[in-house]
Amino acid sequence: PYLMDNFGGWRGLFTLYGSAGLLLLAPWLILAKDSPDTKYSQQVLEPSTNSQSNIMSAIQNSFSSAPLQEMISSPGVQATILGHAASNWGLYNVLAWSPTFYAEHYGLNVQDSSWYSILPSVAGAVGGLVAGNAGDAWLRRTTSDNANKTKIRKTFQSVAALGPALCLGYLSQNLYELEAFQAQILLMGTIGLQSFNAAGYGPAAQDKASEKYSGLLYSLTSLPGVMLGSVGVSATGIILEQYHHDWSVVFGGMAIVHVL
């Protein structure tokens, strides 16, 4: 809100953010290095064939030889896709719609609603760090076979699905009795617990595929999740119109998606 008031509203805000991105680009161009000595290039290229065209050809050959049908038909991959999709439905909606929710339901202005809306993102960052470190610590204390890895991933993904469902369900059922700061705590819990997928479906691609195909597998599971999350933001607008901006319906629906 301060930047909007002093830099020409939304147009000035976007210009300022874009300029900041250009400033960050300069040190990246100077400091970032790419080398044919990377592990991937050693696997797919001969030392004498490091031209850009040969690199692209090697990547295309690697993609064409990937076991795509086996990946897509795997129950584990399908579960990862569903987990990613449910997570994105809740995450995208909370981040996109929470300022509107605080403004409509509690009558907060732009400045106040922005402060309420930023803390769930902080909770998400903390939750991801906690889950990632906890998952790695658990893995170090056990044998790193597939059964133990699967158990760890399922445990953290269960927290990432059921934790937000409980927070959103409670918010939906008690919305008209809760103060704004109480709703904020529940939304912080939603995003913080949702971030436990950092030790759930997040690293599952590395567990289930070889190093050569783990990036491809993660892309295959990410694409449907991102698409559904994006559709969810639009669907929320339709739901609000249909139910006369009753936010309890929105949060209840998000809770159901997490459970499913």
C-alpha cells in the first residue's frame, strides 16, 4: 500500500517490481556459470560434442527414450499428481483470494488486508523448511530402501493434506464467530501444514525415477497440479458469485479437495 500511494498506484507498483527484477538479473548474468562438466552433460554427451545443437539433440533423445507410459500408469505417480493438484488448489486460492476475503468479510482496507495476507506465505516457508529437515533426519535414522522412503513420504503428505483440511474445515464451520486474526491463524496453519509436502510428494520424483528422468517425472506430476490450481482460482470466483459471496462455502470446498 505504501508503494502504491507513492509510486503511481498499481501501474507504478508493477513497474517498480519489474525494475527490481532487472537489477537482480545483472549479477545473475555475471555470476551464473554453465559448464559441460556438469553431471548431466557427462552422462549424455561426449567431451567433443558440447555445442548447443548437440546438447539439445541429446536432451531430445533422452526425452524420447523415457518410459513415459510406465510413469503415467504407475499408481505412485498418479497419487503424486493428485497430491500436487490438491495442494495447489488450496495454495493458489489462499494466496490469490485472501486479500479479497479480508476486505469483504471483515471490511479491512488494502493495507490491513495485505498484512494479514502475507503471513500465510511466511508460515509456508517455515513449514517447508521444517518438513524438509525433519524428513531428511528421519531418513538418516533408517535404511534408505524404497519401503522406508515411501513410509516417510506418505506420512508427511498425510500431514500436508489432512492438516489444511482441518484448518479450512474449522474456518468454514465457524467463520461468522471468528475474528480476523483468528481466521489468519487458521490460514497460516493451512499453508504451513500444506508445505509439509516438501517431504511428501515433492521429493517423490527423485525416489521413483533415476537421476536421468527425475526432472521429467516431476514435470509430469507438476503440470496437472498447476493446471488444476489455476482452474481452482477461477472456480472460486464462480462459487462466490453463485453463493452470494459466502466464504464458508469456499473454505469448505477447499477442505473437501484436500481430503479427497
